[in-house]
Amino acid sequence: MNSENLPSTPLATDPAAQVFGAKPVMTFGDEGQRRKFLRAAAVVGFGSTLVALSQRDKLALADASANDLEILNYALTLEYLEADFYTRGLKGGALKGRALELVTPIREHEQSHVATLTDTVKSLGGKPAAKPKFTYPDGTFDDKDTFLKTASTFEELGVTAYHGQVARIEDGDILAAAASIAGVESRHAAVIADLIDGNPFPSSFEKNKSMKAVLKAAGTFIKS
Amino acid sequence: MINRRDLIKGTAAVIPAAVGLQMLGTKWAFAAEDFSGPVDVLNYALTLEYLEAEFYRQGNQADLLSGKAADYLAAIQKDEEAHVVALKDTISGLGATPVAAPEVDFGPAFKSKASYLETAYTFENLGVSAYLGAAPSLLKEKGLLTAAASIFGVEARHAAILGVLGKKEAEGGVYKGAFEKPATRATVLKAASPFIVKAQTL
């Protein structure tokens, strides 16, 4: 259990982050926006915050939202990358049989994470990060091995990214949502490792990485 | 007598989306009621990890598996033992007393390779939901939260691989949708109780 997760640089001032087109985050402007969030949260299943929000200090909530929106946009950028990666990879047709069966839902999960994170950022009154343009080394999707080895890198990176933010998230509902996504990324990482005869259980404890370290690693795949 | 079917039935009650949503909707309420504080959460997790570690110790000793499955379940046993040690150390480090290991009885779980893998699969998915359900109770304890989350992710890996070994369908078997679902303490207790003869806490 390392503690590489702290501290991390705010997106707004991190040059690496600006590559991702990160936008400054907003806080709730009025009660209407908060209500909108509550409705959307109920739809996506993040829960319910009506009681929680009404019991909390409004100023503290605004602060928490600025911080948490930044984290949500960071997660969104990574999910964009994963969704794009699997969409291209599956289109490439390198997989068949059980591998195809196991990877197809992963793309659906990543797309679902993109949609949910986008909605959540909007509902909180923030501006969702724009989808970057991605680029992958030549031949990434030509054969099963290259595709899945790259997938493994992404999934393990995604896991460390979420775990790096656990301690930074201030809102309980956003934490629950992020954790519920992180667990799914762990499943993906394990399944992909198994498919390439790697190690699905590289550690008894998930590792974590700071936002800066993750963005640096992911930056290789960002065109603009 | 408990059998695997009871366990699976009990766990099935954990997972339905509607229940998950409802639980998320009342998360703050039940989180406050479920646990009296961080140590209580950690002892709850420790009891589950004791249960899992002992389960794999007995199961692996039964020598039902070979090849990749044997390797994977040996690795999972080591992970669970590492979780037990880490949780005990953490609780002691907080100046509290770790609960004792529960007395367990896994019934017919080790009668065959299939029943071993199926019960393991059920345990792991239950563990994932248990950690997620308890997470909000650690919200203010950032260090503990990170530690608990790091265990939770590994339980999710175990659950997925046991789904693969059991040749489960991808969605609904290996994966449980795009979002993990939380379970309340009561639900977890109900699902685990068939295996627990006596426990200090759960």
C-alpha cells in the first residue's frame, strides 16, 4: 500500500493535463442545478444525495464539488481513451471465440462509464472534458497479442488511476460511483491478463498512481 | 445443513439492480447504522477475509485443482492471507483489538472441483459488494479508505477470474455490469452465515 496518490497537481495548472483539453470546473450555481443533479444521480444509480446534501454545509459542498469535478473529468478522459481503444480494436477483428466474448462487454462498460461520467459532470454544473483525439502505434490492432497487451497496459493504468484518487474524493456519492467503476476496471485487468497468459493478480493490494503520472503515461496516446 | 444452493440463493438477493439502486438511495442511512466506526468496518472486513483465507486453505488442501486453476487459487489464498495480516495490523495500529477468526464450516463445498470453484466465485462477488457497501463508512478516514479500496479491487480480480475458470458467461458471470453493486452488512451476513459456526462480529 504505497501512498503515491498524494499530492496531485490540479488539472487547471498541470501542463500535462491541458493536453487533455481539461476545462475549469464549476460549482453548483443554484439550487436548480443541484436538483438536476439529484434527478440524474437517481437515474444513473449513484444515489441519492438529497438527504446527504441537505444535511451538509453548502460552502463545503461547493468546495468538494470543484475538487471532485476535476477528478470526474480526469476519469472521463481515461474512459474516453479506453472506449475508443476497444472500439477500434474490436473493429479490427483480431479476436474470436472466448477472447471476443470476454472483451466485447469491456467496450460496453467503458462506453457506459463515459456516458455516466459525462452526465454526472453536467449534472453537477461542470463542463465535461472534451473527447481527445487518440493515436496508437502502428499495428496495435492487427493481431490478438498486440491488441490485448496494449489493453492490459490500459486496464492496469486505469486501476492505478482510480485508486490514486480514492483519498482525494470528498463526496460520498461520487466516491461510491468511482469505486463501483474501479472494481469493474480491476475485473477487466484480470481477465485481459489471463487472456495473454499474464498475471491476473500482480499484487495483493491494488497499486495507485498520481494524476500526473497517469496523464504522462496516457499522453503517449493522445494526438490532440 | 447449508449447501451451496442456499448460499447462492442468499447471494442472488444481494445483486439485483433494483435492490442495488435502492440501497444506493439509502446509502447514508444504512452506512451510519451498519457500522459504529472505522474499527467496526475493519473488523467486519477482517472477519470476511478470515473466512476467505480459511476457505482457500481448506479448498487448496483438498487437492481438487490442477494446472492454471491450481496456480490461480493458490495465488488467491495468498492474497486473502495478506489481507488478513494487513487488516489485523491496521486495527492494532489504531489501538483497537482485531476480532478473532470465526469458526467456520464449509459443508460440501470441497466435494468437487466444480463446487469449490462455484463457492469461491460466490464468496468473491459477495466480498466485492461487501467492501463497496462499507466504503462510505470510511469516507472521512482517507488512509483507511485507500487501503480498503486496494483490497476491494483485488477481490474484484478474484471474482472475475473465478468466473473465467467456471466458464461463466461474460456479462453477468465474469462481469457484473459496468458498475459494481454494494451490499449491506445484513445482506452480507445472511449470505455468509451458512458457513459461520461462530463469529465475534460480522
